[in-house]
Amino acid sequence: MDFALTEEQRMLHDSVSGYLASTCNIDVVREAAAEGQTHNAMLAQGLAELGVTSILVPEDFGGVGLGFLEAALIAESLGAVAAPVSFASTAVMAPVALLKAGSEEQQETHLPLIAAGEAVYGVAVTEQIGRRDSDGITAADGQLQGQAMFVLEGMDAGQIIVADSSGALYLVDAGAVQKTPLKTIDRTRSVAKIEFNNTPAELLPGSTTSREPLMAMIDAGRVMLAADTLGAGQKMVDDSIAYAKERRQFNRVIGSFQAVKHMCAEMAAQLEPCRSMVWYAAHAMDAMPDEARLMACHAKAHLSEVGQFVARTATEVHGGMGMTDLLGLHYWFKRIGLDRQLLGAPELVREEAARAQGWL
């Protein structure tokens, strides 16, 4: 059995990575962070032309109809350059929700827009992961009432997929809600607080009888965040090794010091097995539904911990330069930090994994 990527998957990864390397350098990321630009339209359009936004959309709706492993490879490439574009919510979570719970009319309306890269979709599901001391979001007579925190791509979205307190999913026009940007350490991505005040909402009918569409959407998002962390972590490891080969102290490159060698080796040793875990979790989403939730939780939790270790150690290898904006290492440090918290911190996700196995 061949456990490697197929030639087509490698070509996809190389194509997306090559495009991002030429269009999303550190200056683009720095400008986006400074200006609060969380969705670079030109960058997003180029990715759409490569088929990135249509990766999970079936061919019948104008997409390429590939799988979650291909989507994870794209997420890894985006994390490696800290790209200021919407991907996990728009190109992954929204199609999952629409395909599993949307009506035929809803699918025909929204999936072609996603495939063409013509719309950004936000996702408001945090209340279903870790509810605050509030009543959450309630639905009655086709309207929503309440408040959603940490809405993914909330400020850039034209449409928002919202989960109410029962787990049912709704489509809401972003222009009909009150949006407040939330400041996080990662200024290249949009997270918002959204208030619903008898806001008109369109029910996704397949979500009323089961929580499966909601959970499948969350699982898919967690795998993408894990892949994003993998890409960001690999970037920090590569930069650390390159820096250790150039930076000189006491007339020697610091990479010749045993302590620095150990730091770089430990980062690589902890991160490399994560690649197989992310790939397996993404593969399970398509091929092994019985394992999908458990693997999504494991991948998200483990990558959050390893990513944090890599981010800290890479900064230490760079010494004082690691704290400056000149090298820009902090953009990946912050990206890993936000990935860790979105859709559940490691402790909460591990609790879900235990529950999925019947231990709680």
C-alpha cells in the first residue's frame, strides 16, 4: 500500500506553494497586518484561478470535487506564508455545511459562488464548542437572537453560517447583523463578535434532525487549522536552520554549537510526525467517517501543542532578532497562537476526543 501523496496531489501542493511564494512575501504579510487587511482580494483571486476555493465543491456546481487531503495540503501552504486570505471557513467549512445540510436550491445558489471565489463565508459555531455564561443564539420564526463570539472571517464575510443553541444551521446576510472586530494576536485574519437582533435567517433544512452537519463542519475546520499550524511550524523550523547557518558568534556560525543543533533537531523531530497525523486526519474525513471526529480532535490538539513548542524554540534560536519585525518571525508565531485557540483549545478538544471514545 502506498502511503505517499499521489503525483496529482504533489503537483497541486507545488502549484499553490509556488504561487504563494511569488505573491505573498513578508512585505505583503507586513502590510496586511499593519492595515488590518484580513482578506487580500488580489491574492484570493489568484488562488481561486488555481482552483483553491473550489477544492471541495463538486463538479456539478463548478468545483473540482477533490477531497480533504488536497484541502489540507492547501491549508499547509497558506500557513507557510501566513497568507491573509479566507480559506478554512469559506472553502472548507461552508461547503461542508451546504453539502450536508443545505437544500438543492441553497447548494445551487451558494456553491458556485464559493467555487468561483466570488464570496467570503463566515462561520459562527463557537457557542457550540465552549459556551459562555449566556443563553447563546436562539431561533424562532425564521429569525435569530443572541450573540456569537469569535466568528471566523466575520468582518470580511458576505454570508455567515450560524449554529443556534440546538445545533441547527442558518444562513445569514452579513449586512443584516451588527459586527464588531475582535483584536487577536494575529492581525492577518478576521475574527468578530456578531449580534443578532431578530435577524432574518435561512435554515439549512438538513441540520434540524441531526447535529452531524454541524460536527462535520467543525471537524473539517479543525483539520484545516492543524494543517495551517503545520505549514507555519515548518516555516519557522526552516528559517531557524537557515539563520543558524549564517549567524556568527565568537567567529563561528551558531549552528555549530551543540545547544543550537539540539534545538533545531528537536523542533524537526517533533514536527515531522505531525505531517502524517494531519494527512491521516484529512484522509479519514473522506474515507473513514467512523474515525474522522477522533482524528480531527487528535490532530488539532497535538498540532496546537507542537506548534507552540516550535514557535517558542524557533524564536529562541533567533535570539534577540526573533523578537524584531525585521525578520517577521512573529507573524508565524502569532498565526500558530491563534490556530491553537480557534475551534477549541487543546484541553477542550481532548475532552471531545474522550467523549467520542465513550470515556466521558
